[in-house]
Amino acid sequence: MRFIPLVRRHIAPVVLMSSVLFLVACSDQPEGGGPGADMKVPVSVIEVQPKRVEISADLPGRVDAIKDAQIRARVTGIVETINFEQGSDVAAGDVLFTIDPASYAAAQQSAAAELKRAQADAQSARLLAQRYSRLIKAKAISQQDYDNAQAAAAQADAQVEAAKARLRSADIDLGYTEVTSPIDGRVGEAFVTEGALVSATEASLMATVQNIDEVYVDLNRSTAELSALRKALAQGQLQQLGPDEARAYVLLEDGTEYSEPGRLLFSGIAVDPTTGTVRLRAIFPNPDNILLPGMYVRVRLPQGIDEKALMVPQQALQRSADGGSNLVLVKDGKAAPVPVGVGSVVNGQYVITEGLNPGDTVIVAGFQKIRPGAPVQPIPWKAGAAADQAPAAPDTQGQSPQAQGQSPGDASKGGPDASAQQ
């Protein structure tokens, strides 16, 4: 009989505590028309206004040396010496390799001896022709003998010219045993060693010399971009740059701009059928040898002047599921996504070509807490703020005690803890 009252005495405080917790929890939930349901989310915004900007295109390119000489063997033989330090600067005419000249020197001497013999034979033939010319006047010889003597003298002169040609060829071959640099530049590695056999027939590659005081940068641009540029110029959306303003700027791998501006040399008139692109070439000074052959860079080409460009920070642009681009505007105090067309990037901002009007308010930060149609509180965006940093809420009206950093037990002196103790 004493067991039942003991149970009831323990159940009563538990029931009382559960009731108080339920009442406090219900009081924290805003009703359908309460202030929490219509709370505006703070977002960072900018008001877009037209401005004058120079529109440019960034294209990938590859650096190429203006002069790139391949040093190849022009005679066959054994490499005797290597006369340069790899990676050093050389001048035109400097001897880089020496090929064993012994056989070519002998051939040159033989050709010189043949020339002397041919000259001696020619001298004898000319003297005979001169004697016959006097005898024919006295009719001491026949006309046939005179003609034969004249022909022999002419043949001897031809033999002299042939011997001279063979001697020049031998001199050239002997000269080729000293392999020289055809240009000023920097020599790379040696592809052969001393004692190696090089062949004139196979044109053995021995080294390369490159002049990179100036360099080319070869670019490719799609025909679609060229058509869009011509259309914008024709419609007056862009102003044509002057003929002497075909400038070009290199953007290095770390994103910095190369200090030496260049100029565009030409734009191709033929389209590559495999890629649908047109080839362009620019030239850049390279006094410090920063641009190296084979390096991939980006080249910025000014296209024209847009007097009324609408620009937004890059972090304001949102990508849709279908691959398009959207901006979130503030219309009637609510977030409204709109599809836009995106143009070039200028100073870290996108040029918007379609879907945006002057005076529109664009959300730049605070996307995480909003959805289409949600009420927002616009706050001017600061350029130094992080891309995903939303502004802090201005007040805490309409928030529950939990959102204000209070626990349910601190909401009033008669909280559930106090009730449980009573």
C-alpha cells in the first residue's frame, strides 16, 4: 500500500517539468504572421552604372624564338673538339665544333693540283692555236687542223673552269669541318660528344642556337569571337582602335603582366578546319630573357572602347545548372535571379552584354541565405570584402532566445529548471 504513493510523488515533478518545456518551446516558434517569418536577409549589393572601358580579349599563346638555328653536320666525320660552353652566348661565326679535317684537306690539295695541271694543258693548247692561226694565213696547214687546234684550246679552258669548281667544292667541305654559329644567340646543349661520328647524309643535329632578344607569341582565336567583334564594331557598341594601336600584353603564369608591351604582327586569313580558329602572331621585346621558347602564356589584345559598359564583380556571377550565367538582382525588396550574357573580363570584373540595365541593384555577397523571391536587406558592398562573406544582421528583433545566444532556461526566472526545483 505504501508503494503507490511513492511512485506518484516522483511522477508529479516530471509531468510539471515536461509541461513547462513544451510551453517554452511553443513560445519560441514564430506564428505565420509573426516578425520572424518576414525577416529580411542582409546582402551586399552594388548599383550598376555605365562606364567607359577598353574591351580586350585574353587568348592562350605559345612563345617562339624569332631566330632558331639548328646546327647540323654538313660533312661526314669524327667530332674532334667542342669549342663552346653549353648555355653560353655566342656570336655569328664562332666555331662550335671541329670535325676531323684530314681527309678534306687532302681532297682540297688534290683539287688544287688538278687545277694546276688543267691550267698547264690550257696554256699549251692556246699556244698551239696561236701558231696555227699564223700558218693558216700562209695556207701552210689545212683548215681542219686549224679548227682542231681552236677546239682543243677551248676544251682546255673548260677543263680549267671545272678544276676551279672542284677546288672550290673541296675548300667548302674543308671549311665545313669547322662548324660555326650562323646567328648571334644562346647555344643550348651539345647533342654529340667528342669522338662521335656525324653524317652529312643524315644531317646529324649537333646543337641549337636561339636568339630571344625578341620573341614571337603565336595565338589562336575562334571564328565565333571574331564574328562577335566585327558585329559589335559594326553596330557601334565598340569604337575601333587606331591602326597604330594594335598592342598586345603578356600575362605570365602567376597572373602578373609582363613589363614589355608588344604589337600584333598579323591575323591569318585562313581558318584551321580542325579547330575552327584563326592564327595570330605578336612580337615582344625580351631584353631580360624572361619569355622562353615553348612557354605557354596568355596574351591580352585590346579590341575597342565601350562607352557604356555594364560591369559586375566576378563573384556576383552565378552558374546555372544548364551551364548559363545568372545574376541575382534586388527587385521590390526581393531576390530575383536573371540570366545574363557575359563578355570580357576587365580589371577583375565581367562585362555584362545582355540581361542587365543601368541602375539595377546586383547582389554580390550573401547568396547562402537567400532563395528566389526571399526578402532581402541591401547593404552597400565593400570591394575588399571576401567573395562569400555576407554582411552581419543589423538587429535581432523577432529572433528567439536561442538565436540571441540565450538558453531556454535563461529566458525568465521561472524557467524549467526553476520549476523542477519547486
